[in-house]
Amino acid sequence: MKGFKELSLGDRREMAAKARQVEREKALAKAAANAPKLAEQQEVRRIASEARELRQAQRKIEKQEAAARLAIARQAEEAARAAAMQAELEAREIAKLEEAVRDEALKARQKAERDARYAARKARRK
């Protein structure tokens, strides 16, 4: 009877290298078979990525436009508010001037009435 032959270190290394080579060849064969499918998947991913970037850029532009519109609206509102305040100040000034004119007219009328009363009193005494 022949005894069990134990493999040497070199034999074991050689068998492991052959096994690795076989696995490598299987993987390459599988990759070559899937190459057209892989290229198609990569193309789909690239197109989806470009579309996503385009949507992001468009959203960014829309946000900037909305911010610009809001800023313009705020400026217009501020200008309208300033114009209203200016008009109100002018109206107050005009009202003050009119009141001053009425006061002067009232004082002049009162003085004329007083002078007339005084002159009538003087005329009665003579």
C-alpha cells in the first residue's frame, strides 16, 4: 500500500496560484460578457447625473430670480412709503401755513373790530 503523500510548500503555492488564475479568468469572462450592459448602465447614470445637475442649476437660478424680484418689490414698497411720508409732511406744512394764515386773518379781523368799537366809543363821547 502506498502511503499518503504530503504536498510540499511549493506545490501548495502553485495550486493556489492556479486557483487564483482560474478565478481571474472567470471574472474577466464575466466582465467581458457584461461589458455592453455595463456601458449602457454607465451611460444611463451619466445622463441622470447631468439631468440632476441641470435641475439643481435651474432651481438655483429660480431662487436668485425670486430673491431679485423680492428685493425689487421691497425697494418699490420702500420708495412708496418714503413718497407717502414726504407727501404727509408736505400736507402738514401746508396745513400749518393755512392755519397760520387763518390765525393772522382772525387777529386782523379782531383788531379791526376792536378799533371800530374804540372809534365808535370815541365818536359817542364827542
